[in-house]
Amino acid sequence: MDRTDLGILGLGVMGENLVVNLASRGFRVTVYNRTPERTRQFVSRTNRDQEIKATFSPQEFVDSLESPRKILVMVQAGNATDAVLKQVSPFLSKGDVMMDGGNSFFRDTLRRSAWMKRQGINYIGLGISGGEEGARKGPCIMAGGPRHAYEQVEPILEKIVARVDGEPCLALLGPSAAGHFVKMVHNGIEYALLQLIAETYDIQAVGLGLHEREIQRFFMSSNEAELGSYLMEITLAVLAERNPGTNDPLLGVILDKAAQKGTGAWTSQTSMELGVPVPSIDSAVAARNISAYKDERVLASTRLTSHPSRNGAVNLEKMLIRLHDALTCSWLVSYGQGFALIKRASDEYGYNTDLSEVARIWRGGCIIRCKLLDKIRFALGDDADLPNLLLDNTLAEMLRQGQQNWRLAVSDAKHLGVPIPSMNASLDYYDSYRRHTLPANLIQALRDYFGAHTYERVDSKGQFHTKWPTS
Ligand code: 6PG
């Protein structure tokens, strides 16, 4: 085979599926994996008509690529990515393009971009979303890096991504780490949406004792409305799945400890550093953490009892309508927090990210694709400087209409003793954000009392300190 169009380093699930996707669109692909056996197995499994070239050393891999070389690293984020870059970079030439398609922390991408730049290599951080199926059939790709390098790989990436209304779910969202930043926030939102689905399920299954078919009906109607989304579709599929041995719902035998690889926590940590509130995401991370304390929770369940009650004599139908509105408003607010975080990072780090482009590409291929993103895209298209989605007239109207039911659903959950960390945090975010005044004046006074930290006044400019009476 002649030199190939692109090389993929790493044949994990995502790497393999991307190779198959690329090859099925007619691209010639070189592959290399740390363990040669995996490379051999993969190549023997794939269609012989597809032009996939197996290589067994970093040098053979690099030498097989058309110049300027285009390489996509698909190994685990962290040390493995650094190790692969170290192995391959000695064989590269100035002007080659190196892409990292893993879930790398954006600060690592920043460091690696500078490292590669010193060698004359163009580095692009690619946030790739869509899981195994997306990688094979069409993911969403969030890119960050030098434009001239991106333009060299764009024609290839454009062919393998998902499309919505003919538009590719691919965009250059800024220089260096911008793509991985947006992907990190995507995952933070993913944490919040998953948690909100789980809370809504819990209220129905545990709080109200509903049968699985009734719960399915609820998610089916959510999927037909604003929340029509990939996550609703897979929730329905999960709820329908049976345990082969017993024919009972499979969900009943899955251990209730949620794992995590860190992208949600990075979103929370970064938002704290930037001073951007994202409580729907923070609470979702905390909820995963508390779920991991299984043994302690089992013990606590015998000691910390609650006395659940239905909230008055409300009928079930009404409760489910409230719950639907609460879920919709909480989802919207979670997206709002994520976009506010991207906007702040874009300003702080000079990414110049086009937020409406983010909304556009998130409509397909990625895990958080949802009908709501059409409205979000329009809002951001109308006003690129919108500080927060909650200020858009159409979206604000949705929240205004849903808010009464949202409050009642939160109150229902509290009466039932069902934890709803993200739904609650989302409502509190809404209520804090919409307040003309907050009790932060009291916090300022107390800080000044015990630490002479000073405060500002509403009636004159400057910093003030009061000589408070001693206690
Ligand atoms: C995606 C997903 C993907 C992965 C998450 C899971 O966009 O395709 O977000 O990146 O599923 O990283 O993260 P946790 O293991 O932390 O839930």
C-alpha cells in the first residue's frame, strides 16, 4: 500500500471504531498499538477491502504516512498520552499534525501544544463525543488548535462526523486547549443530565412506588417533548432490558455505585477556579461520590430513618406533570451553567469560542444531544454576547412557565424523602440568579466584623470598615 492519509495510535474501543469509520469513507489508515497482538487481531477482523495498514514500531508507523503527516492519538488520557507523544515525536518532521482525541484535561493539552510547537509540530486537541457507536457511525468533534493545521485535517474529519440538517457536527472552537475545554464541559453537563434522569427515576420508583411500565411512559413522553434526546432514548432502552436468568428488569441487579473517570470533577474544579457557579454539575459529581459509599449507606439506612409522606392529597397525574416540568427546567439550567462556564473560559483564556457553534455541533453525535439545543443555538445566534442562557427571552419564558411545577416537584421529593441533589441545586441556581438582592450583604458584614475584611456600600463608592461592638 502507498503512504496512507492518516495514522491512529491506540486501538482501544474508540480508536478501533474510528479506524473503521475512516476506512469506510475511503480513507487509507495506518494503525499502531503498544501491544502488537491487538494490532494483528484488529486487522484480521476488519474488512479486507478497507485499506488499513498495520505497523509494529513507532518509526514504521510514522514512515507509512503521507506528508505532512496527520496522526490521531487515541490512548488513555494522562500519562499514556505523554508516553505515546514521546515515542513518536522523534520521527516526525516540522509541519506534521498531531491530534489528541482522548478526554485529556485541557491544561495538559496546553502543555503538550507548547511542547510540540517547540519541535515545529502542530498540535490539535480534539474532544470526541459519542461513545463506541458514535466513533463508528459519526461522532461530534470539538477541535482546538492552530487554524492552518485544522484546515489540513478538516476535510477528513468532516467526512466521519455526525450531521444534522446536512451540517457536520465538527468545529474549530479556538486555539490550543479550547476543544478539550469544551469537551470537559460537555462531560460536566453529561454528569448533571444523567443525575437528573436518575433522580426523576428514583422519585417515581422509590418515592411513588410506580411500576416500570408507568416510569417508561413518563420518559417516553419526555422524549417526545423538549427533552427528546439520546439520553432519554437510552434510558428507555435500559428500563426495558431484562435479566436473562430471571426475566426481571436488569436494572434491579446493577449495583448502585456510580463510577467516574474525572471529567465531571475537572469541570467543577475549573469552574471554582474561574468563579463560575455550576451547582447542577457539582451536585451530580457529589451524588456519584456519595453513591460510592455503599457500605456506609447500608449502615446509615438502619440508623437514619425518614418518615416519607405524600405532599398533601395531590393526585399522581399532577405529580408526574410537575416532575416533567422540573426535569425540563433543570436540564435547561444545566446547559445554561455549562455555556456560562465556556463563555468565561473563552474570555479568560482568549479562546474566542463561538457559543452558537458549540450548540450547533452538540445537536448531533454527542452524548448530550437534545432537541433543546435548537432553541439554545437560536438564543446564542441572536446574541453572541449573551452572558447566560437564562437571559434569553424564549428560554426565560420556558423557565417562567415551568417554575411553579418545578418548585412543587422539589417539594414533593422532599416530602417523599427522595434525594434530588441536582434538581434542587438547579432550582436554587435559578432562584439565586433571578434575585435582585441576595443576603450576601450579611456575609460581608460578618466578614468585616470578625476579620476587618471591609465591604462596599450601595449608597457610596469605596471600601468601608465599621468599628463593630465587641461581643
Ligand atoms: C462521550 C462521553 C465519554 C465517556 C465519559 C464517561 O462524550 O462520548 O462523555 O467521553 O463516556 O468520559 O465519563 P465517566 O466515566 O466519568 O462517567
